[in-house]
Amino acid sequence: MSESIPRQEGAAVLVGVDFGLPHFDSELEELGLLAQTAGLTPVARIVCKRKAPDAAMFVGTGKADEIRELAELHRASEVIFDQSISPAQQRNLERQLGIAAYDRTFLILEIFAQRARSHEGKLQVELARLQYLSTRLVRRWSHLERQTGGAGVRGGPGEKQIELDRRMIGESIKRTRERLAKVQKQRGTQRRQRERRETFNISLVGYTNAGKSSIFNAMVKARAYAADQLFATLDTTTRHLYLGDARRQVSISDTVGFIRDLPHGLVDAFKATLQEAVDADLLLHVVDASNPNFPEQMAEVQRVLADIGAGDVPQLLVFNKLDALESGQYPLHLQDEMEVDGVQVPRFFLSAKSGEGLPALRTELARRSGSLTETMPFDSGAELHDDAP
């Protein structure tokens, strides 16, 4: 690569490798949205097929050279891979490409770091990033190899520096876990208080950008941040939900959205936030009816719910964004139930934007929570606790 080539800051080449697995995103649409959400500008996309990842550079030397030429052509400053790459592959790719190389996991971590607002959310992101960084020291400190006479030479200052930083990161992980445990204990106390009040707990779950926060705002007249972008919500917000003359209190929680290949570190780190879903009496699984890939997105949500122990919590399927559908795209509503993992799940169709379908959903929630349904006014919800500032 010529050092004289001027680079455009934030310009990224997107790379996807098709290993023959189902639901491969051949257009790299979701990776492009992730990149834009992280503040990058996708300038080129390249897809290749392989039977298995190349051990050294994930895509092989020839394809890496092709990516380097594409990056030079578009003056890209970084390359983003749609799959996870190992620390060694990342180091080798950066040497071959001459610019930064990242993977999907890093991109999601960056977005979470930008979006977290609550104390708990920031701690969770910090823990996940530290865990990710702890495996990448071999790349971040590769310049120290020159001080040791090359890789594999032991006892030099480079190795000592790596060990020092590994120890520092390990200590930071330990401190962050301790701080997070205290916050999780506080959240557990809040949940137990709701249980003592015999509160019926509802949690909104679903793929990112399905419209959970918009439904939440419409149901309780809240002002939770909602936008047409990935991961608009990272911090759980819980409010009272007024459903008429209730026999018991009802709460509704807006939670972080799921996504394909969500980094395991983030799933582990966000266990406290996702605990709202585990402890819920009812899940509203929100689906973007206008997204042609909604079946795959639904399957991913079910997988994550099973991973966190919420797979057996009763669900309602809520197909949102009817306002974005044309009349010819409307076969979804012909049946009232849909089989999910062998269980028939009731379905509701609505538009949080226009309000269409919301009264029917509120009526069903009132019935399930034991509330009376004679009056169903759209009154504002009183705040239980809100983790956003």
C-alpha cells in the first residue's frame, strides 16, 4: 500500500464471507446500518465465498489483497468484517491491508459504548469491552515486538509491557464486576418490591429497531428515546401501565434490542438488564412487519431468550409498523396465532406511529393481568423507575 494515499476518516469497506450457512446477508445491509450507527460511512462492500475461514487472514491472502485495493480506491480508513475474527487474524489483516480492521463484535461494542446512559449500562459496556480487549493485546501491542527482537523472544520490555497491561485489564475487569454486582443487587431489590406489591410485569423484547420504544411511549405516554436506528435503547425503563380499573398493578419495561451474532460478552454483561425479561409475567415480542427478514429476526430473538432463561415466559407476538406496509403486503393478519417453537402464540398487528391496533392490545393486556376492561383510556403512566438520565 502506498503511504501517500490520503484516507477519508470514518470511511469503511464492508466485508462478508459466505460459508454456506443459512440467512447469509449477501447485501451486508445490517452491517451497513451498524457501521452508520457507529458513525462510520460505508464506501464499498465486498462478499466472497469460502468453505472455511483462513487460519491466518480469515479470507486468504488473495482476497485480502483485493480488499486492500478496494480500500485504496475508495480511500477507506478501515475495514469491517461481518463475522468475528480472531486476534491473530486481525493483526495479520492489518499488516496486509495497511489500515485498521475490525469485526462485527467490535462495531456492536462501540455502538453500545456510545449509547449507554445509565450507570449500570455504562458498567455493562465497560465490562464487555474490557473482556474483548483482553484477547486483543497481541494486536494492540504488536509494535513492542521490535523492542524484543521479534515475536517469541521472551523476557524483553515488550513482553513485560504486555503482561503489565494484561494484569491491569484483569484488575479493571474485577473492579467493574464488583461495581456491577452492587447495581444488580439494587435492581433485584426493586424487582422484589414489585413482586411484593403483586405487580403484573410486562417486558417488551424484540430485534433491534422493531419499534419497542415507540410502542412503550404510546402505551404509557412516556418520552423514552425512540429513533429509526439500531440500538436506540440500551437502558431498561420501567413504568406503571394504566389499563382501566385494575385489580392489580401492571408495569411495562422497555429493554435493549437483540441482534444476530450478539457478542457473548454483551449477553453476559447485560444479564441484569435482560433479567427484566426473565422475571416478566408476559413478554411482548415486537416484530418489524415491514422487514422482509422478520422470520430470521424472530428466530434470533427466541434464541437469545432461551439463552438468558426467558424461553418459557408467555409471549404475545406484536407485529409493528403496519403503516410501512402496502395493502398487498398484508397476508400476516389472516390468522390470530402463530406457532413459535411448537407453541401457538397470539398475534397482534399495530402501528405505534398511527395508533392502529393499540386498543386491542391494551384490552388483551388488561385481560391477562386481571384488570377490568370496561374503560381503556390512553392515560399517562406513572414512573416506577427510569434508568435513563
